[in-house]
Amino acid sequence: MPQPTGGKVQADVVRLRHRYARQVTMRLVVSDPRLRDAFAAVPRERFLGPGPWRLVTPFGSEMTPDSDLRHVYSDIAIECQPVRGRDDGEPSRHALGIAALGLRAGQTVAHMGCGTGYYSAVMAELVGGTGRVDAHEGDRVLAERARSALAPWPQASVTEKPSGPLRVCDAVYCEAARTGPDEAWLAAVKDGGRIVFPLTDAFGRGALVCLSRRGDVFAVAPLARVTVAPPALPVSAGVDGRLAEASAAGRLMSVRALHRGVPSGSDPAVALGDGWWLSSRPLDL
């Protein structure tokens, strides 16, 4: 992957990236040297645009005083350029989600809402030249930025708006908050494959979850509680009240399975969605 040129400057940036990669992967329960190397290999500044940058924190946002790359290589979300009301998210949270996918060389991952493509590049490092990253971004300007920034990773391609079903894949990774999984994801992921996304109520409060396909059902592993930008819901979207209640009470962290269809009387649903429901009862496999 491309590196800055120029003696000591290049060496300093390489050290900065390696320190950053260690920082953002520290939350992982199991050390993942491949993911750490992937974060160290991808130049984050390539996907952000020129500095100074606007840092996004839970307490507000602030501009960096200069274009020093030390601002870029910290565990903090940074607003994408050009400004589209989007940032690239907290890197350690994305490290947690990407690690849960368990990506291996040669696999295929669909990245939904890729922004300018930074985490697409990280996943491209994990699947390697024999794998594929299908990145999708609904914002035309951000999709163009992602397409340009991802040029050094030929295994990654960007689609502005997917038409029809997704291609069959080993994993689906979604950056944006959702009140439930998309039917297209459930249909596309292979048996044994995984889906990671922030499952939240209409206010963006919930849990980062990993769904693992087991035939027609999905085992669910909640990874962490999250509060993120609220999902973009259609005016007519009906969100099951139990999802909001479960989120407020922290019960989403107890979810262990996602079933299709309607719940059975002997297994009450933690939350209901359109054609799916969540259970706190582990799958009997």
C-alpha cells in the first residue's frame, strides 16, 4: 500500500500508524495481529481529505489547529471531506465490529454505507488480492471519493446504489445504525457467514451485534452497547416498541438469536421486526 515519501518523515508516519493500530485494537478480547497490521497499513488521511480536520466527540466537534497527522492517528471520529454530515466513526468500535466478521484471505464482504471507503480498505487488507470488497454508498459525492481513494486496492469496488439483490458473500458490514437487519443482507450471506451492524432504536441507542448464519436462523452475539447517529427512517416506518424498551433497559445485550417469521408462544420475542424477531434463548445446535 502507498506510503509517504521522504526519509525520516516516512519512518515517523509508519511508527505513528503502528501505534494507532495498537491503540484501536486494544478493546478486542482476543488479539488479532492481522487486523492490527491492516489498520497500520491503510493511510487514514487518504480517505479524509486535507487538514485541518474536524474531530467529532460525544461532547461536540472541534477543528484541529493544524494538519499534523497526529490528529488523524487517534481513536476519534473525523468528519469526511467534503462535509456531507458524515464522519468515519470511532476506529476502535469499527475494529471491534470488523474483528467479529472473522475475515480470511479470499473471502467476500459487502460493506454497506462505506462513506469515503476507509474501513473498506481495512477489510480489503484482510481479504487480500484473492478476496473482494463490495462497497456501497448512497451519497454520490462520497461514493466518488471512495472510488478514488480505494484505487490502490483493486479487490475493492464501489457501487453508489445497489440494484437488485446483493451478491452472495461471506460477510456483511454496515456502518450505519439500523432498527433491524436488511432482508437483502440475510439473503446474501452464506451459511456460516456473519453480519455486523449497530442495532438501535429510532434514537440511535442500542448494541453493535454480530449475526452468524446457521441455516435459516442466525445466532446473535452482542459486542458492545453503542449510541450512534440515529437511523434514517422513512416517515411511515413502524418501529416495534419492544426494541426501544429493550434498548433502554439494556436487554439487547442479552439477545442470542434472530429468527425469521413470527415468534412462538414458548419463546417470547425481545423485539419484533418486519419478518424477523429476536430471542434471548441461545440456538440449540
